[in-house]
Amino acid sequence: MCAINGRRSGADAWPRGPRCAAPRACAVPRRRLPGLTPNEAPRRRPQGMEKINFSGGEPFLQDRGEYLGKLVRFCKVELRLPSVSIVSNGSLIRERWFQNYGEYLDILAISCDSFDEEVNVLIGRGQGKKNHVENLQKLRRWCRDYRVAFKINSVINRFNVEEDMTEQIKALNPVRWKVFQCLLIEGENCGEDALREAERFVIGDEEFERFLERHKEVSCLVPESNQKMKDSYLILDEYMRFLNCRKGRKDPSKSILDVGVEEAIKFSGFDEKMFLKRGGKYIWSKADLKLDW
């Protein structure tokens, strides 16, 4: 499994930590790099890769999602990857994108940290005149109509930790509901050079466990505490460098474009045992999910 990570943008104001098939990783590069464009990438599945996830930042920013769509199609058709997924805040997705590229996408994960619109605005999830929750419901319908598995990602923080989302999640019926404990990453959402300041969002382990207990009846819930999350993702930035989070920050390796995957991955800090323990390996191809569309 692999993820592509890009720099954060104003469209995704709420600060994240590291994630790859989870919050905080993976984004379509905001500038095209050698070897990344669909026409230049190698026509083979690289180094046994099984899954790729595009996140960010907001991956639909580049060319209104057209560049992302071409990458999704390339990964599915040319590389023949079993799973291609996207994490998005959903604000820029249009039905035409599903019409053009939906058949190539296995999973669309939408970030939703609250079903209270006032809380969404408070934590930076507001979408201007759009209602984030109403937009989420529309995206759920499109995923059903165009046969894309629907997933929800939620980061639990100081402002939503007491919320009960059981009824809304059950109604939306995602294939997975990833629930993350807010994680601090130096240089990204804490520290002198941080793009965002997230210290006031942080919650303790006991508070996170109480949230999980409140939602124990939600069968699709997949929890990720700080301990499970930090080192259990393979994350690539827009320069194709693995990001090592073991020291609480994202330390880049050399680019795989320069030294190859086998050399660069030695410096990724990836914890395979924790990846498996947190349920990182699951049925991630829509062909195998056997969903009732």
C-alpha cells in the first residue's frame, strides 16, 4: 500500500497529522513532477504495490479534479492496482467527475468531523455557503449511483469529542468509518514552522476511548489512536520521498525517483506490525466488496 502526500491548502483548513490511507497523508501533487504524470509513469505495477490513496491538502484542487481523475484512471487501467482511493473534504467534487472517472475509483473517503454545522465551522470544516453535512449526503448518493465504495474519516478533537454520531453514521452506511485521535506533528500542526496550530484540538487517550465506547454499536467503525496511527502508514510527499514520523515530525527520505523504492523505504519508519494490528489490510477493492449498490 502506498500514499501520495501533498502540501496543505486553504481549502482544507483543519490541521491533520500523518495518514496514508487515513487522515493526514496523501495528496495529488500540486505541481507535476517527472515520473508522476500519467504519460510519463512506468507501465507496470511498481514494487508489488497493491493500493494507492490520494489525499492532502485537497486533491481535487488541481485542474478541478481532472488531473486527479487521470491519475486514478492510470493507476487502475495501466498499473492495474487492486485498489485506488481518495480522501477529500468533498467541497469541489461534481457529479461529472463520477461520470468520467467513477468506474476507476474503488473508495472515496470524505472527511467529516462533525454533523453539527456550527462545530464544522469552528474547527475549520465550514464550506462557505455550502452545508458540509448536506454535501456529504449528496456525495453518498453519487457513490451509490456510480458504484464507488463510500467511506467516512473523522478526526476526534476537543470540539467534537462529546458528540454522538451513531444515528448519522448508520444512516449513511459507509463501508468503513475511520475514527482518528487528533495527532500533533511537528512542522505541520505544531511547532514554530507549523502550517496550522492544533494544540487546542488535542484530546487525551481516555477521552478518545469514551468516544469509541459511545459508538460501539457502529459496526463499520475502525479506530486509530495516536499510537496506532503515527508509524503505520507509508507516506510519499509530492517529491516522492517517504515521510518518517517516528520522531514526531515528518522527516523525508531521498526521492524514489533518485534512489529507487528499495533504498528509500529503508528510511520510511514504517511499522508493518502496527499496520496489520490497526486493520490496515482489509478488503479494499470494490470488485471484492460485493456491495449492494
